[in-house]
Amino acid sequence: MGFFNFDVRRFDIYRKVPKDLTQPTLTGAIISIVCVLFMLLLFTSELIHFLSGDVVSELYVDNPGESSERIPVYIKITLPRIKCEYVGLDIQDDLGRHEVGFVENTVKNPIGEEGCLFEANFLINKVPGNFHVSTHSAEKQPASIDFAHIIHEVRFGSKIDNPAVPGTFNPLHGHSKLDGNAMDSHDYVMKVVPTVYEERSGKQLLSYQYTYAYRSYMSFGHGGRVIPALWFRYDLTPITVKYHEKRPPFYTFITTVCAIVGGTFTVAGIVDSFIFTASELFKKFELGKQS
């Protein structure tokens, strides 16, 4: 019978203090409000971090996709000193490809009387090669050729819109060469790195990062005539970078929330106790002076 009369409430470590034995203070109320607002701020920040997750990377030696597959390339360039009628795209690579005046998926919009906005979508083989914007395919060469330019975009593969993904997918954005010798050819030598981005849904995007080096030089064609062009030479590395989103385990989120709540309450309680004790000592000191 004694066992059934045992009061389980003895295990309560959170003993309740009657309200008539407690003393509310203005300082305690202010600290409590600040404490709650601070906890809400930290909780919101931690929740956003948990839901968004982190983007982690790994490296491996591979060239993703079949060797027969091609890499999509997109370029958008402003040529302010040459007419669209003279501009064309040429593609070459180590497999023997040599296309002069590639016109499929190519758009040329005149800018003023002498300029051209050149855009093109095309495919390249997974071998070293180059593509260049030139006047080689023009039926008639202009009297003067000036390939001063502003690069808006040079992109390989799919476009990755997630700003959390690190990397240099379009480092030539905004790069311009508007000064210098008008007869110079412009040469961009690029090292291209295959990059796989795996979304949280499991969908994979294949893109390519790249670095580049620039040089300018004078190029002579048949008959010794100087024929400038805008060259992009590329080579692929055997290293593939893979990015994927990783969300921390749920138990770490719960642990962090508990630490936020417990830590904030503890620190706030210490601060409130210190202020209350100091105020009581100050009151006693003032009473002692008056007596």
C-alpha cells in the first residue's frame, strides 16, 4: 500500500514558487523582453540556416558524360568598332573540326553605325580547341578591322543560378579591351574545369568553371595582311568538382535551439540577479547615510 501512496511529484525538479513570494521589478521586465527578442532572433537565424543548408564540394578525377557528348557554349560580346556584316564565328579543335562562319543560333544586332552586339550558342567537343570571332567568313573584308570589345558572357555548360555555389563560371563578365592597337588580335587562353551541381531534389546540372590568361598580338594572314580576331582557346582538366547541398541533422538543430534558450535564460538570470543585488545594496547604503 505504501508504494501506491508514493507521490510522484517528488521527482519535480522545477518546483513552483507561489507568486505572492516573488517580487517583479522594472529591470527584470526589461531584461525579460530583451531576452525573448534575442532568443527569437537567434532562433530565426538558426532556422534559416537549417532550412537552407550548406553547399559542400568534393573533387575526383573524371570527365563527366560520354566522350561523344558535346559541351554547350554561350557567348555575348559587344564589338563597338566593326559592323555586323563582317563578323562571324569560327570553331576549331584537335579532332579536326574546322568551321568557318558558323551561323546556327547566332544573333548579330547592330549598335549605332559601326558597332555590333554578337551572341551565339554552339557545341564544342571535349578536346582542346578554340573558337574565335573574326572576319574570316566575310565575303568582302572591311578597309579597317578593330576588334575592340566588351565581354558580357562566356559560359560553358548549364547556368547555375544558386549564389551559394562558389566558383568562377563567368569570370570574363565585364572584361573589356577598348584601347591599344586597333590591329591587334586578342587571345584568351582558358583552363576549363568540369563542375557538377546536385540540387536537393537530386537533379544534376553540368557546368564548367574556367580561369583565363590574356594576351594581345599582331596576326598576319595570307599575303602578309594583318587580320585581327578575338580568340578563345580552351583546354579541359581531368579534375571534376562536385557541389551538393547538405542539410545538418535535425538533432543538431534541436541541440542548438536548446543551447540558445538555456544559455540566454541563464545569462539573463545572472545579469538580473546582479542588477537586483546591486540596487538593494545601494538602497541599504542610502538608508545608512540618512540614519
